[in-house]
Amino acid sequence: MKIYESAEDYLEMILVLKKKKGSVHSIDIAREMNFSKPSVSIAMKKLKEENLITINENREIDLTDSGREIAETIYERHIVLSEILKKLGVEETTAVKEACRIEHVISQDSFEKIKEALKRGNYLEAPLS
């Protein structure tokens, strides 16, 4: 299934908020992402239709198994890419912002290679010239 970058961002945010707060509502997502409540409501409806989230009678949002899998993949990429950029000397705010953009386009193969290099501690083993 092809999922759009914005949907990945929403799923990742639900995962992060769930870890931080325990329960997640649309207003929490809107506040954290600085989006309007109507925009978030429309996105949640689409994610629910795609069977990526559930919304219970208390309007609490939770990830389905497939939604959680996507969210955890994106979140792991975000953390790893942010860390490597910071280790390379990129200022933290820039590293986090750029990791958020890269996490959506990097292939799984490339990402795995980056993780392997990080584990070995030789993330700059190739000459730069």
C-alpha cells in the first residue's frame, strides 16, 4: 500500500503522543503539529478508512497493527537519521527538521546500510572527494 508523507507524519505523531500521554485525541495532534482541528479531523477520517487507526467512543485515537508498523518505521528512521546528522556536526534543530524530510524518501535498503554503519562506528568510511 502506498502511503503519503502527510499520513506517515500523522501516524508518527500519534505514536509519539501515545507514548508521551497515554491517550491521543485530534486536538492533541492539532496542537502538536500546529494544524487546524478541521484539517486533522479530515486526515483522521482518511486514516480510519485506510484501517490505519481506530477511534473509540471517547474519541481516543489508536493505531491499528498496520498503522503502528508504519509509525514505528518512520519514527525509527527519524531518530536514527537525526542522530547521524547530529554526529556529523549538523545543528540539532536542522538535523531534526531534515531527518523529517529524509525519513519519507530513503529506501529501506539505504536506511539499513546507514544503521549498519552507525553500529560499526564508521559512518564516514568512504572518501569524500
